[in-house]
Amino acid sequence: MTQAYINRIGTARPPHDVHAAFQDYTARGLPDERQRALFHRMARRAGISHRYSVLHQDGMVEAAAPTPGFYRRGAFPGTAARMRTYAAHAPALAEQAVSQLDLQGRAQEITHLVVASCTGFMAPGLDQILAARLGLRVDLQRTMVGFMGCAAAVPALRIAQAAVLADPAARVLVVNLELCTLHMQETDALEVALTFLLFGDGATAALVTAEPHGFALEDFRSVLIPDSEDFISWHVGDQGFVMHLSGQVPGRIAAALRAAPDFILRGEGTQALQLWAVHGGGRSVLDAVEGAFGLEETALAPSRAVLDAHGNMSSATIMFVLAGMLKTAPPGQRGLAMAFGPGMVTETFRFTAR
């Protein structure tokens, strides 16, 4: 029986660590010292030390920057300018992730390309541009997964699994790329400003084939959380893409997981799983998953490490977690991957290290 495997995962991030610059810039936009103090206190509790951006940190401040900043008070860039920046940086960052897969001389063997991204649009798309840059075959089967938010990596892998199960000779390249820092909004609202503490830029590339090594992809399951449509939203606005992230998200995730543990865990207890690849949407999201399943503190350590080192990179985040696990997991260990996105939806799959 044919089985699909994640054979390798490559990761990439831009060179500019902007976490401190983002905090300083955003805090200075708040209306009073009390809110600024609360903002910085929440920043210290966020479980994030670094976030990276295609934008240089000097370009985010209006006072000391050698050139005008991308974000200038009273003159934040419009959506068109943000999309031009996406188009300028996305292909190279995606290619950087793919370069770690060691496809040299074998690029023509790639039969399918699946690209997931919710932070930029262009046509020809990132899939076509990347295929040309990599020298992929002209009969390549391409799929774009767009605007599915932080959970998009899971349906992208599900598409790759389906391709391999349909044709065991298929070799599927799955790319997740998000430039979240292009969508900062000008605000003096503390709740909105706190959202900007989370997001960074990143890209991943995974090779999925029937070759029996890496992580064996097993069953995929999705759960729509009822009456939660307004908790996470992502709309195209005049000044970039506008995100709403309700403070009720962690609590609703915890309640949904407690309500359907047998479905999520496939009728098994948590003791049957040694690997937990959970999307680090924020410290409170990871706390919610840990509490809902009664996990030991160490269970989500890989997810917390990615959050600390990179922030929330939307769809690329869970792939960073899986990339770290792929390097260290002993054969036979079993895992559950889980990510959350607008809807609200919980996307999951099981996997086994081979």
C-alpha cells in the first residue's frame, strides 16, 4: 500500500531581526504612558525573543532612519505598495528554503508544486515564478493555497499526500511563505497593537514522496469550531491586509479540544503520542492546547522554541516545528500536528517517524 512521506524540510527567514524595533515603534503610537507600559509588559510575557522581516529595522522608524521608513506615521503604505514589496522579496525567500532540500540536478523530477501563502497576491503567481526560478518541468502540476491563514500548511500537505497516493511516482514540492510584517496597521488601540507583537516572516519547503523515510503522513482531520467566525478574520483593506484576532481565541480553542478529544486524538490517549507539532499562534494558544489535553510541560517545547525564535509566521510556523522534529525524532515515534485558522478551524494530521 502506498504511503506518502515528508522526506525533507527546508526553512528560511529574512536577515533582519525587527522584534525590538516593532515594539518600540508600535508603543510610541499609543496615546498614554499607562498603555505603553502595559504594552511592554505584555511583550515581555509573549514568549517571543526574535521576529524577522524582509524590511530592515532602520526602515521602520521615522526619526533616525537613513531613508524614509516603510511605515511612516500618517502615511502608512497602501495595499499596492505592500504587494510590490511582497513580489520583490517572496520568490527569493522561497527559493532559499527550497535550496536546503538538495534538489540539485533533480529539479526536473518534481511533478507537483503546492504553494501556500496568505500575505500576498500576484499573477503570474508565486508558484509560477518559483517554478521558473527553480527550472521545474513545463508540465508541472501547480496548486495555490491562499488566504487560509495559519492553518494553511496542513491542507497543503493533504494535497501533497493525495498526489502521492494517486501516483506513487509523484514528487511533490510544498512551499509555505508568509511576509506577515508587510501588514502592520497604524493604530492607537492597545488590543490591535498587541497583535503586532506576534507576527514575523518566514518560508519553508518540504519534499513529499513515496520514498519510505522521514515522516509518514497518516490521516488528516479538520474541525470547524461553531460560532467562532468573527474570532479570526483577515480582510484585504486599502492599507494592506487587516487582521482581527480576538482575545477569546485561546479559550475557544481549549473548549473545542475538550469537547472532541476522541475525534482529535483518533480514539487514542495522549500517551500514544510522543511528538506534538502545534502551531505557535501565541503563548496563550499553546497554553490552551497544553491545558486542554493535560500535556506535560515538555510536550510543546518544540513549538514554544519556534515561537520564541521566530514569532508567529502564519502557515510556515508549524513547518518550522516539524523541521526541527524531523532532525531528531527516533524511528517509530508517533506524532500529531495541529494548526488553527480563520473560521475558526482546527486542522490536524497524524505522522510517524521512519
